[in-house]
Amino acid sequence: MLVLVTGAAGFIGRWVTSVIEDNGDEVVPFDHPRTILDRDDIIAAGANCGAIINLAGVLGTAETIGAELGAVEANIRGAVNVFDAAHILGVPVVQIATGHRGQLNPYAITKACAEDLALSRAQWTGQPIAVVRAYHVYGPGQKPPPPHGTATVTKIGPTFICRALTGMPIEINGDGTQVIDLVHVEDVARLLVDAVDGLYGEVLEAGSGTPTSVNQAAHDILAVCDSASRILHRPMRPGEPDWSSVTASKPMIDNPWPWRLDETVDWYRQLVAK
């Protein structure tokens, strides 16, 4: 089977591609920045496909504040274009969502809207759409942190690991008591692919349900990296609450943090050595 994957060149997209190919199927990648906004382009790309997995979107918490239109266009309009294209093609859709529902930033708001629209479409029209709500994803291949001070999206895994490996301080926003649900990218990718034949009209939670504080994650990374880097606390970024607990309530991943952290650190160790 051919599977159209929007955002196939991204971190999760590359792992989804690998899982699909391991299953003996083939990926049709769809990565042009603006074509997610053109339903006809999606239809043309998916003409011979048996399913669509929609991973495309605009990321960023503080980064999307004041740049709401880009998030609205890609994360909402783009998702609806995918739903429409899939309906016309007569194929199922898997829509990726985020565990950060309820946070007051354009990324969380627009992703939650797309999730709700997917569920609405599935319930009232019977269209086969599944939603996979991904929590805090880490693993080999995630983009390393940009130069300090660059206004680019950063993630806990690569940022903390690269700083620990290079002896730089690990900077935590807030007091670090925020609770997160860290899950390995391969587990998330497998759930996304399995959802093609999964429970339509429902949310599949790509989380372990195991709470880990940001402080604990930093200490675990320091231990695996055998690093003496300091931990520094910085003010919270705009768009993030002072404290939050983001974990799956109906987890579908059995491997809680720090599952495969050694392997992840080894990947970044080779990267920073280049």
C-alpha cells in the first residue's frame, strides 16, 4: 500500500516512514511548505494512496505568539484540507495532535482545534479519521538546539542532551516541577502507523502515562551523559503556564522514560563530535 505522509521530512515523519517501509508498504512524502494549503495538491499526491497520515504543521509555543496566522493556516486549514482530500479519495486519515491541550498559545490552540474538527468530522459524517495525541517525543534524529538566543523551536531532549555533552549549563524554564510524559519516537511512530487501521473517531494517546518532572529529566540526562553541567533556572517563556502536568490519561505506550535514553545520547554524542 502507498501511504501519503505530510511532514514526512520531519523528525516524527522520518520515523513514520521507516515503520511504514518496514511493514512492506511505501511512503509518498508530502513536504512542500505551502501545498498543505492547497487541497487539489493533496488530492493529486494521494491519488494512488490507501491512507494519509497528517504530520504537517507549524510548531512553537512562544514562537507562534504574534505569528498566529501561520499556525492557523497550517494547523487548522491545512488539516481540514487533508480531511477533505481524504474524503474525496475515499481513504482513512490519521491526524497527529498534541498533549498540550488547554495551554494558552497559538500552537496548542490550533492543534486542539484540528483535533476537535477531526473528531467532529468522524462522528457526524462517518469519515474514517483517527487522532493520535503525541506527548513529549524524544529520540535519535530530533533537531539539535540552535545557537543560543536564536528564536527557533527547541525541545527538551536534544537541548538538554547537547548541553550536557558539551559541558554547557542545562537551562530549565521555571522551577522545573512541571510534569511531562516523555515517549520514544519509535513508539509514537508505530502507533501513528497502526492507527491507519485503528479506532476511527477516537483519540489514541501516544504517551506512557508516567509522570516525570523536567528537573528529573535533566538529572537523568546528566547521569547518562556522565556530565557535570550545572542546572540553571530561567523565567517561563510566553505561552507556557508557571506549572503544568501533561501526561496521558489513557496511555497506549508501554515504555516510559528513560526508555532508550542511552541510545539517544549516543546519537547526539556522535553529532557533537563532528
